[in-house]
Amino acid sequence: MKLHFKQNSAAIILRSFLAMLIVITVLSSVMTVLATGHQLLVNTSINSTNIVHSLKKRDIDSDDDWENWRVNSTLNTSTSYVRVHNDRDDAAVKYYYSPGAKRLLAGHLHKIPVFAHLYYEPGFGFLYHTTGDAYKIHYQLWTNMNSQFKLLGRIVLVALLVLLATLIISPFYIRFLTNRLTAPLANLTRSAENATKTTSREKLQLPVPDKPTETTQLALSFNSLLSRQHDQAEKEKLFILNAAHELRTPIATIRSHAQLIKRRAKAHPEVIAQSVKYIDDESHQMETLVEELLALTRADRATFDFEQYDLSASLAALAKKYCAVIPTTSGD
């Protein structure tokens, strides 16, 4: 079943930021656990190496040496286990064990993969193994790391709690943030939708939000476009009014001459030719005006071919045309 998610800006930002926060939180938690675990292993390795060095300096090859070392050593026998193997030929005792070491070695130590010195034994937990040799005496030390792993467990628990808190809190904060960012755009969209439904002929203007800057600029651009559209509509309306006025005059002239022919053609046949001439002239004028209107409608995609124009001839033709209808006054 295919899931359908909201594709508005708020939903996209919410999903993107939430995914990013989860990835960052998980990666930071894993890195923290790894870094802490590595440092705990390093510290345990250093402490174990120092204990083995102290054993090697004692040169434990008798019961007295072993007892002296145990008395003077600060070794915590509840978390560390030592076995000394005296491999010398004259050794009276071959093995020395600290408390619990025999019981530990009687079991089956399980080596942890990847980690060279780390073992696990049921009943003892995780153990760090260190060895040393000096003068045919072999020293083995197992250091219990349960406290270190408990610390790692607490760190993992804290990381999980942080991740859980992130998953609970971040959606509310991100939703609040996205609402602040997208609310002006949503208001602008609603205003534009309402503007498309209005029948008013007044100039439409969208509200301009103060922030964010991108939405402010978008609203200003929309208002500029609406202003240009309104101005263009006003110009077109004025143009239509002027065109209607220009067409009204020749139409009235044609109708008047047509009515003149109806009334007086029988009694005065000579008016027919004169009226037909006026009707023809006015129809040509209407045709010219219509052609000019059509040319204006194609002006935005028209290409102009410039050629020479005889203005004197046009002025002479206009003077000849209107000379008969313009009254002249004679001087006294």
C-alpha cells in the first residue's frame, strides 16, 4: 500500500528536519558510546599493564614473594584475578592464584570478536586479559570490566532518552517554526483566491507581510502585476469607448442617408447618387477604423516594415476631401 504524505511546505520541512535531527542524534550517540568505550578500554589496558609491571618487578618465585606482593599491592581482588606461572626448573610452586582466579580459569572463557584482549565468562562478566613474562615467570591478569560496561549502558540509556525526547519535542517546535515561516505565504494564497472570486472593478491589492523577506517580495511582485493588469484593463475599456464613439458617427451618417433615400428618392431621384456616395464614403471610413482596431489587437506580435511615406500627398488628399464640407467665409 502506497503511503501519501502531505506535500505542502510545512509538512516537507517537518519531515526533513525530523529526519535530520534523528540522524544527527543517532550518529552523535553512537560516536559518544564508541569514544567512551574506547577510552574505557584504553584506561583498563593502562591499569592492567601497570599491575603486570609491578608483578614483574617483584620477581615472584616463592611463597614469600607472592605473599609480600599481595600484602603491599593495591589490587582489588574482587575485580581483578591474577595467575603466576613459575616455569623455572627449581620452582617449588608452579602456580599462584589470587582469590577467584582458579574458579575463573575453571570455566570456559569466551573471546569477544574484534577486541583482542576482551573475554566474557558467565558469572564474572566481561574481562580484560593482560600478560607479561620475566625470567621464565609468566604473569596473567584478568580485569573485570562490569563497571565500565555499566557506565556504557548508562550512556546508551541517556542517548536513547535524548533520542526519545527529540522525537517528542522536535515535531512541536518544527511545526511552530514552519507555521511562522509559511503562515504569511498561506495568507497570501487565501487573499489571492478571494481576489479571483470578487466582481469588483476596483484595483485589487494583496496584503504585504513584514516578514519573511521572500514572501514580502512575492506580495509586492503580485501587487505590481495586479496594478499593471488593472491599468491595462482600464486602457482597454477606454479604447473600446473611444472606438464605439468613432463608429457611432459613420453609422449615424449611413442611417440618415438611408432614411433620406427612403423618404425622398421617388420625388427627388437626384438625392440617391449623393446619398449613396456618402454611404460609400462612410462605409470606407468604418472599414478603415475596423482595420485599425484589428491592427491594434495584433500590435503585441506584429512586425513592422518601414518604408518611405509621402506626407504631402496625404495632406493634399485630406484637404481635397474636407474642402467641400468645411464652410468658407468670404471677406467684405
